[in-house]
Amino acid sequence: MFDSLQTSLRSAFKTLTGKGRLTESNMRDGLKLVEKSLLEADVSISVIRDFMDSVTTKALGEKVLLSLKPHEQLVSIVHQELINLLGPVDNSIKLREGATTVIMMCGLQGSGKTTTCGKLAKLLLHEKVRPMLVAADLQRPAAIQQLRVLGDSLGVPVYWEEGQQDPVKVCRDAVAKATAEGYKIVILDTAGRLAIDQELMQQLRDIDKQVQPHHVFLVVDGMTGQDAVNSAAAFHEALELDGVILTKLDGDARGGALLSVKHVTGVPIKFIGTGENMDALEPFNPDGMAGRILGLGDIVGLAREAQMLMDQEEQEKLRRQMEKGQMTLEDFRNHIQKIAKPGLLQKMVMMLPGIPAEARDALKQITGSAEGAKAIKRQVGMIDSMTPEERRNPKVIDSTRRQRIARGSGAGTNEVSELIKQFDSMKGMMQMMAGGDITDRQAAMQKMQEQMLNPNAQMPKNKGTTGKRLTPKEREKLRKDRERKLKQKRKEG
Ligand SMILES: Nc1nc2c(ncn2[C@@H]2O[C@H](COP(=O)(O)OP(=O)(O)OP(=O)(O)O)[C@@H](O)[C@H]2O)c(=O)[nH]1
Ligand SMILES: [Mg+2]
């Protein structure tokens, strides 16, 4: 996601690292590079101008110039401004109490409306809300069929009318039926056009007027940059949108549409589409997205992806096990099997903080490849060859047992040792993730990355519940040291 923007921003910040003392002039050089990165990402000029104004004012402030790590300060200023630019967002869908909520999807041809209807339906199912989909695209002969196939695969009913020419009537009838049958949500899949034309807008306005949807979401192809933003403005004028859904951010989208659309139209981004399959819709979260753009990671997004894999009960069980460091190889097997879903591991890797671009590419390859899936299968095979006792307590696995497990699963004995080692360090990290506050979790993340990048590295064993966390006293001392140095620096400067 936004690989080129990430790389160019990173090199902008890099110009400031290692500078002995920061002056207004070298900060301005760094800022120019930030501006260039945004231009290259096809962000709208007016957005860049406003964005750079506020970043510059803050970055040239005395506090930054005097700080010990100006480059980190600039990252943090840009981070905060990105969040301001993208947010705030409320990505809940307000359901009407005891009545049917109607959502209308609209957008240009091929932007991803139909696919997104399916993804949204899946998300709602996960929330235990059963929606009805409505085939209101009568423009393209195959459109109804496309939605019906999607609905079938999700187990969601699709409303359609054979031979009907009038999309307004289809929507009206569908909403009447859904209301009568007590559906909580109806999603209207409307037709797209190659470009905005009067006929399309009139059709959408007619649906809007006669059906009065409670939400109108515009689906925008995130790969299209500035054009997308211009069309969004036109849709907003005609329909008064309440949210944008940006799709195809998994590809080589440059980021222009994402960074411009809220600022230019004033309409918030509600969801983002990150793939072709039905799971690939995420509630939009400005903090997480700003973090991902800067390579700082998206902890919230990561946690959410993990949560989507399990139901509440499983989650609670896992949390308790993690907290107590009681996870067994059996649990480990169940979890890696779930993570082995195509594309999921890859997506999660992309949300991890602080991975350098080259390493990210390598990880993307591994996690997206058939090899990655095969490796997981082998691990599952080894665990399957263990006795219940061995799964509960891998410490009992001596060399005889190791040989038996290896024979049973067709793996090498060294692979069995490797698996146990990996499980041990993971258990420690999980314990940190479950028990600690945000700093602990970030530290655990960092460990996990090191482990991924260098699987042979020895992981620190986790002791007690807090891992290697500093005591409040130690932290206080560090803080005082920092302040003293800063004061000293000010005096010298
Ligand atoms: N990679 C990727 N592909 C997507 C995403 N969303 C949609 N697509 C693909 O984009 C293509 C068009 O999607 P549709 O959902 O048919 O688009 P539409 O807006 O309904 O198109 P029309 O009905 O013709 O106007 C399909 O091949 C989808 O699989 C996404 O988030 N990522
Ligand atoms: Mg469609």
C-alpha cells in the first residue's frame, strides 16, 4: 500500500538524520522533499498547500529545532497532520431502531460498487445483522447476475426483477419487501458510468428522491488519483454523500485519492477496500492509515484483523491464555491454520510498524507465496504428530521423541526443534502483547519483526508478566536525563 509514497517520505526524513544541529535551512530542505513526495503521489495541489503550511509552521518552531532528534520530531508532526487531514471519521453505520436502514452505493463504472456491496454484507453478517442486497444496476446485462452470485456465496438474499427497465421501481419494491420482512439493512447496488453524465446523475437523484436512502456512499477507485476526487465532488453536489469508500488500495495506488478526498469534498472516508475477496474491507481509521503511510504500523488495524478470525468466546479464551503464558502447541496450530488464509498474513505484515521497504518486499513475497502456505502446512503436520502431552508441554520432547515426530510428519528433526523454539518465543511475545499497555505491545511487535527478519536470533525469554518493561522509577530517571540534556543543548545554542 502506497509503497512509493512511503519510500519517498522516508528518504525525506532521512535527510535530517545525523545532522549535527538543525537549522531552519536544513529543515526547509527536508520539508521540500516531503512536499515533493506528496506531489508525486498525485495529491491535490490545494491539499498539499494547506498541509505544508501547517507542517512548516510546526516544524520550524523552536521546540523542534532545539530537540535532540529533529528527524523524529518531523515524523511525528507529519504523522499528526496526516491524521488531521484524513479524519476524524466515524465508521459506524447508524441502524434505525426497529426500522429498515437503506444504504445506496454509487460511483463510476468499475469503481468496485458491486464488490463492495458484497463486502459490506459480509461485514454486517459478522456483526450479526442480515442485510438484503438489491440489483438496481439495469445498465449492464450481467450486473444482476454478478450480484446474485455474490449473494449466493455469502448466503445473503438478493432482490431483483426480471426484465425490469426502471431502477427506481426496483429500489422502491425492494425496500417495501425488506421492510415487510423485517430486514435491518438494505443495500442498493446502482449502475455506474464511464464518466459523470446527466442521465446517470438524474437516475441517482430519482432513486434518492423516491426511496430516500438513509446513507449514500460513494465508491471511488483509489488507483485513479485526482480524477477520482473531481468526480467525488460532482457526486457530492448531486446527492449529498455521507461517506466515501475507497477501493483497490491493495494495488499500487499512489495515495493521491486517499489524501485528497476528505479535504476537497469534506466527505469522510468510511471504509477502504484492500483486495478482491469478500474479507477485504476495513473500517477506515485515520491514525492507523497515517501510521501505515509513514511505516509506523497500524496496531489497531492489526488487532482488528486478528479479531475478525475468531468469535468473542475464542478471543476471550486466547486473551486469558496469552496473559498467563498458557498457550499450548494445540492452540498455536489452530491459530496458524487460521492465519494461513490466502492473502491475510500478507495484509497483516503490511500493517507491522517500522519494517524497512526492502524487508517489507521480502516478507510480502514469503507471506503471499505458496511456499509460505506450505511451511505452515508442515508445521501443522509436525504438531499433529505429537502426543497430547507433548503439545501441552513441549519440554518433554527429547531427541527420541523428536525423531518420532519428524518421521511421522516427514519433516527433519531440526525442523521440529525450530518449531518448538519459534513457539516458545511467540508465547513470550504474546504474553507481552496481552498483558501490557501500548508501549509493551509496541515492544512486542518490534521483537516479532526482528524474529521474522532473522529467524535464528535468540528471543529474550519473557519473565513474569511484564517482560522487559522499565519500572516507573527507571522511566522517570530516563525522562529527567532527557530533559537535562535538552536544557544543556538550549544553553549551548
Ligand atoms: N484489487 C482490488 N480489486 C477490487 C477491489 N474492489 C473491487 N475490485 C475489482 O474491481 C473490478 C470491478 O469491480 P465491480 O464491483 O464490478 O465494480 P462496479 O463499480 O460494480 O462496476 P460497474 O457495475 O460496471 O459500474 C472487479 O474485478 C473487482 O474484483 C479492491 O479493493 N481491490
Ligand atoms: Mg456493479
